Amino acid sequence: MKSDADLTWIDDNAPYSRRFKDRYFSAADGRQETREVFLTGNGLPKRWQSSAPFHIAELGFGTGLNFFETLSAWQKTAPEQARLTYTSFEQYPLAREQIGRALANWPDLANLASPLLAQPSAKKIQFGNVELNLILGDARHTVAQWGEQVDAWYLDGFSPAKNPQLWELDLMHSVFDHTKIGGTFSTYTAAGFVRRNVQRAGFNVRRVQGFGNKRERLQGHRVR
């Protein structure tokens, strides 16, 4: 994959999107944000403590931070026979060298990323009993055309104010339709139109304490 010319670097090796005028992860602590918002917010790793296959999907692969933090937690906690599929939808993929530079902020995650970094154009990559699937293109179309249902969603697009397309009602309907009964979502934002859209899509939604300087964030589940 070619380097994304709209990415620049700020604050001592932090990636920043000039396209969306937003950071790729929290200035407070990107890794801890992933743990609190996406893992804890979806009840993980407790929910994957069985031999049943588990499927996570994500809007916005970005630097891969969410995936590799999830992979790290999986390797430490999942039963030996368990299997994880992780599907990420990304319209503007970073080049492998850009991902490697971003993950260099956390050497243990950079080490986990070796199979990805070694395959510049691969969209399906195996990490032991974890399969990563990268689906490139506009998520407003690719999610709707997808044929899977998942246990948990990471909704991690850029700021809703700067990238409203990734939080539109039709896309949230597609997310809901591709969620198993009892499946969950979690996101770092509590923007009013995002909350209304995930509710209208069908999710049971609640506001919880936000990460860092964010007062609130959203998480929820599919009841039926």
C-alpha cells in the first residue's frame, strides 16, 4: 500500500490526519483508551472465555492500535482452542511503514505487528488462531455488502464533527444488521447525533464515563 500523503507526525511521533484534521489516537494515552473504550466497553476479554469462535468488527483500522492491543489481550487470556476473527473497514489505509512507525510508540505491539508489516498488500493475515481481515473502501457501502455478523463492534472513526460520514444513520443500520443478538458496540464519542443514530438503528444505548478529557462516551447492545 502507498503511503497516505495526508498523514503527518506531531507531538513526538504521534500520527495526525490532515484530511480530517484529527489525531489517530488519544493524546492522553492511546493504548489505555483502546483498553477502556473498546475492550472493557465491549466486556472483553471476559466474553471470549469459551471455545466458541468470536468475531470483532471495527470502523477505521488506522494505525492498527486497536487490533494489536486486542491481539495482545487475546494471547494472554483466551483459551487455547478459541478462535478470533477481526474484521476492519478502512477507506484510507496507511502504508505498512506508517503503521510500523506509529506502533513504535509501543515496542511490544510493534513486535506483534511483524506479520502485517511483512506483507505490504495482504488483506487477510493470520496471527496464530487470530485472523485479521482488512476490507478497503467506503464503509457506507462495504459494511452493507458484507455477509457476516459479529459479537462486538469498535466504532472508531475520526471525530464525528470532522468525519460525519462514518457515523451516518444508514451506516449505523448496517452495523446493527451485522450484529448478533446480544452483540455489543462501544465508542469513544457521545456526540448527540451519533447517540440518536445508534438508537434509531436499534441498539440499546447508554452513556458512560468518557476517557481522558471526554465527559461521556457511548456503548450498547442488540437486544433482538
